[in-house]
Amino acid sequence: MKNTSLLYTVPLLLVSLLFFACEKEGTDTPPANPSYKGEFVNGAHTTKGTASIDQAESTLTFTNFKTDNGPDLNIYIATSLSNVTSDYIDLGDIKGVKGTYTYDLPAGKDYSTYKYVIAWCVPFNVNFGHAELVKQ
């Protein structure tokens, strides 16, 4: 009887450990004195956290970020919320849906114009949530 219970217990423990190990939260550090900052608000999905750009305007950081998972989520920086895909910068795939993450920013962009950070679902053209960046 002991061998049978062990036969089921060990695989269950291994699956549990793998599940929790893969659910890694980002641990990047937000800039101490950001040049731009904004709070995420809900779009089509509940989204929260803070977006900030460092003084060198080279890094975008999400702090305490949380949104729902979805197909092909990318991070966009756009000039408008009404027509997101007309003038935007695609920072690539979302790094995670819960935690603190950083993204490299292209040089020479005006973040008073590209002021909306958006978690964008590419196949469905849906704004999961966004933050409006404000000069600090």
C-alpha cells in the first residue's frame, strides 16, 4: 500500500513544483527619479501598476504590473488611444502579466508625444490596459 501512495504522491509533488517555478514574477527595479510616469488603467481587461521612464529615457519599467493573460500580447507606446496602430512603437512581447519588468526604449523619441503605454493584443486589436505617461 505504501508503494501505491508514493507512486501518486511523487508525480503530484513534481508537477506542483514545476508549476510554481514557472510562475516567475519579474523583479526589476523601478527608476528612483523617473522622467515620465503613469498609472495603468483598465482597457478590455483589468490592468494595474505603474509605468515609468528613467531620466536617460532608455528604459521603461512596469512596477507592480498586473493584467490578464492573452494571445500575442505586445507592449506598444503610442501617440493616441483612439487609433493605436497608426503611430506606435512596438517594444515586443509582454515579459509577464504579474510583476515588475523593464523594456529597452529606442533613442531619440519624444515621450511627451508617445505618451501612452499599452498592453496590446495583436491578433484581436484590443487594448488590455494602458498608462498615460506624464512628465515628472
